[in-house]
Amino acid sequence: MTGQKKSTTRKEQILKAAEQVFARKGYHDATISDVARQANVSDATIYEYFSSKEDLLFSLPGETARRGKENLEQVLPFIRSYADKIRAFVYNHLSFYQNHPDYAAVALLILKTNRKFVETEAYKDVQDLSRVLLQVIQEGIAAGQFRSDLDPLLVRSAILGTIEHLVIRQVLLGKPQDLVTQVDALTDLIVGGIVFREGGKIHDSGIPSGEPPASRNQKSLQQTRRSSS
């Protein structure tokens, strides 16, 4: 193993340990020594990579957001309807949070309420990820698949806000047990309000009528799952 690769692996090891410790002890009660024990390194080793406990906390979401953006950018061009692009985005988020409960707790219960986080480079990565959804909404409007009178920022807020509410409820209450079961219901709820309707009927929405939600666009979801795994 080269020195650079070893350094990267050690840094990822520390970040994973910090995620676990912050999620289970809480940020304020956790110490650098707690993280060092979890990562099986010394306190001094942690300070080789991070200047403080706060720096360690703020470093957690950066790589996760970048990978999420890359996954979506690989998949979305192969999904034809903008309704199903939104479905893929919702699936990508909910499945990730389902499989990474410690990260969910840190991101939505600790980082979300920290005003200093918005000044960090990692926050810019999170913004870049959310812009992927905004672009889908804007392109759906331009393509005539979504209503022309929509506020894209408001639609994005509705989607992200609902995702975050579902995840926080699971973190705190354990419900729903499986976030992925909410993908179709959430997508259909949102899309039902934003698709362009001609003569009172949904026009070119990409949602086949007469099919149960669970059977819709399985190929697109399967492709998204493979990219997210």
C-alpha cells in the first residue's frame, strides 16, 4: 500500500469512527479520545488529519455528497421521464439513509442545526447534490412535462423536506422501518401536483396509468440501485 493510499484509508477510518461515535454519544458528549478508540488510532493521529472535533464533524458529509452526486449523474441520463428522474433521486436518498443510520443521525440531527456548517466546503458539496434535483425540475418544466407556473426551488424544498422528515422520524422513533417503501408514495404525491395537465388529464408525465406504484419503472430503479450499491 502506497503512503498516499494508506493516508486516505486512515482518514476514511477516522471519519467512519467519528460518524459512529457522534451518532451514538451525541456531538457535545463525544471526545476526540472516543473517536480515536473507535478508530483504533491515537489522539495525535486524528490531529494529523483534522484540526479539531468541529473540523472532524464538518468533514463528514463532503465525500458522501460527492459520491451521491456522481451516482445520480451516471444514472439520470438513462431515465427518460422527468417524473422518474425525481423517483430515482428520492430512491437514492432514502436508500442511502436506510443503509447508513449513523450518518442519518449526524447529518440531520447534528449538522442540520449547526449554523457554522453552512460556511464549510462540505456544505458546498451538499448544495451541489441538491442542485441535481433542482436541475431535473427545471428541465422537466422546460420539456413541458411539469407545469410552467411552478417555483422550482419550492418544489425542491418540498421533496427534500419530506425526505428529511421521514428520515428524522425513523432515527428518533424507528418508523417507518424501511424508508425505501416510501419512495413510490412520496414521488407520486409530489409528481401528482407538478405534472402538466391538458384538459384535466396528466400529459406526458411518465407515470403509466392503471399500474400499482410498486410496478412502475422497475428497470430505472434497478439501475439506480446498482449504481448506489
